[in-house]
Amino acid sequence: MTPLPYQPVSYLEWNAARRGSSAAIWEGGAEITFEELLGHVRRIQKLLAARGVREGDVVGVRLPNVWQYVALELAIPDLGAVIVPMPLTLGEHEVRWVMEKTRPRLVITGGELGASAQGLPMPPTARPDPARIVEIAMTSGTTGMPKLASLSARLKQVTFESFTARLGITDVDRVLPMTPLTQGIGGMCLYCMRHGAALVMLGEPHWTPEHCLATAAGAAATVMVGVPTNVIRMLNHSIALPAVRAVAVAGAPLPPEIAERWETSTGIPISSFYGSMDAGQLAVASPSDPQRLRWTTVGRPHDRAEWQILDGEICMRGDLVQDRYWGEESGPYSEDGWAHMGDLGFVDESGFLHVVGRVKDIIIRGGTNINPYEVESMLRMHPAVFDACVVGRPHPELGEVPVAFVVGELDREELERFLDGRGLAHYKWPVAVHRLDELPVSGPGKVNRKALREYARAM
């Protein structure tokens, strides 16, 4: 048999037929084979059907990174239903909002998945349909409630083919998602199993560098996928990962100095990938790309991607972009026919995409633009600085001035000596420095700049 495009369970069946006794999932020191996982998927489908799930229904799932989530991500769309991953970090207000917007037939939290399906009939499964919506995903909006992305089987198939090809995923890999499977970056790892790679489950609902490093070593993980924050926090610990061949991150810019520290201390290639839940994935850097490009770019745009740079902003359209938000008539497309990513960037002569900042994060001081990412990158070069974020604060004469928040020991006097020695233009210097134990985040790996701007404004 051969797997059918737009039907993820057919990839599981294919792997079960050709290498059924190989590990599909590693969790807590135990392995679940492809044959066993297929059995779980079919059992769970019977249980779902017995609880009234039918084609077109919505099913919510709230679980940490455990094997049951993987099984549900396959089982639900295969019935013709739509999965709604619901991160454990959602508060009661957000949960109520998602429930009202999606009206799920049921929400699964784990306990009900261990029941026997003996005697229950196998329900009909859906035929492959590239246009069918198979997942509703929460975007990471920073103002108001997030929108709900509608992900089609076509979008997920094209993303799977592009993402795994760039990372060179094969059936000898063991891929460890460092972020929740219920969110976009962690969810990308699910594609790897289609190629026969095993998935390594962290199990714990809250990520810690100690648990992650111990799990990666115990499972002999070969690829780790997460956000720059994961890498930054792991660098504070002793790292021994002899089996890991690559680390890939997204969700926020990977500071080149962090990439250099990681690779110098571990010898493991690190690269970035780029996209958004609203508009889809656009580019992935390969572990085999030149070191300089892995540290400073997000790789080359996918072959199936349509993209262009409009007035400095990255835009995309086509099969990798959702058509419309769930429950709405419109999607991420603007009137010009392009989905605007909100990021500033350019493509170099080698075809690699550089992301240089957010349109809305640019600080305009006296009519002159300041890119906060440039200042942050320089601050992280200071030996006493672990991480940094620079935001704009209103000023009665200049409009805005930059303010720095740093994790580390650095006062304004030392900062100015350092920036002066580095030759940074004086107008880019932060007018104030505030020390924090850690930077606040608003999503996987995303620094909550809005909260820091409000904090700076209140001072």
C-alpha cells in the first residue's frame, strides 16, 4: 500500500504495514509501536462515534504532550470531524469564548480515552478531500480575543511536505516537540510521524529545561523543535545530547548570538522556520544550510509558496494560506490579494528570507526609525545579559523613546558604556533600563511587548 495525500491515517497504516513494530511514540520510558498506535486510533474512533461524533462535528481537545493527543489528532479528522486543539494555558474566559465560537460536540480531557471499545462498530471514515477543514486553530492575537484559523487538508498536506523535506526527516528520527502539540509550533512535529519518525512526548504540562534535557537524552531524540526561549533556558544547564542532530525554532526571532552560543557549546546545528497561524508557514532553514545563513535567516521560502515583499513587509498567498477564519466570511487576505505577515524582511541573492522586525514594533524617535531587534541583539552580546527586549515609550517632544528590559545585571551607566564601545548610534540608546527575572510571554516563545510597553508607559 501507499499513503494517500490528504488522509493522515493512511500514513499511519502505511508505517504499521511496513514497520509495525517500530516506535511511533516514546513517552515516559515506554514505546508505542505503529501497530499499537493504529489500534488505539481505531478504538478511539469507535468511542467517539458512540458518543455521537459524526462527520462535520467539532471536537475540542485539552491535553498536554501525551500519546493520546497524537491519537486524537489522527482519529478525529479521519471521521470527517474537526479537531479544536485547546491549550492548557487557556483561562476560563478564553475556554468559554472558544466553546461559543466552535460549538464542539464534546471536549476531551483524557480520562475517557482508556475505555474499551469491544463490541462497538467501526464508524465510517471520511474520503480524502483537500478542501475539507480538518482543524480549527487559535491564533496568537495580542489585542482582544484571537481569531480561529480554518486549516484545510490541502494546507496541512503542503505544509507537511515542505516542512519535513527541509528538516530532512526520515524514519530513523525521534522528534521531540518542546512546545505544546495544541499550538502551531509543537503541532508541526506531528507531520514527522507520517515519514515514520517517532515522536517523543514530554508529558509534563509545564515545560522545564531540566525535564526536557533529561527526556531528550533518555529517548535518544534526534531532532528538537521549539521556540528560542527553550534554547535560551537550556543554555543555563549542562547539555549532553549525543543523539540530537538538529534543533529548529520558530515563534520569535532567533538572536544570532544565541544561535552561536548554542552551536558553539553543543555542536548541534540550530535553524529557524517562519510563518504564522493566520497565514501559514512560509520558510524553513535546513540543518545543512551554511552556518551563517542558519543563524541570520529563516531559510528559503517553500517551493509551493507564493510570496513577495511589499513596502518592506513579507506577504504570502496560495495553498499554504487559509481561505477564511472559522465562523467568518473573510480570511487573512487584504484587498490587494495578499496575506500581510506584519513582519519586515527581505530575500537575499541566495534566496534566503531575512526577518528584520515587526511593522508595529518599530520605534519612531523624532521622526527616525529604530528597529528594537537591532538594539536587543547588541544588548545580548553583553556578558551580563541573558535576554533583552526594547520597546517604545511615549515622549512629549520626540514622540517615542526606547526603553530596555533585561534579564541580567546591567544598569544604564554600564549599558551606555557598552553601546558606546560597540558604536551604536546614540539615538538608538535606551533611555532607561529595567531588570526582570524573565521576560513576559504572550504565546509560545513570543515576548509580550504589549505588556512591556504598558509597563514602560506607566513608569
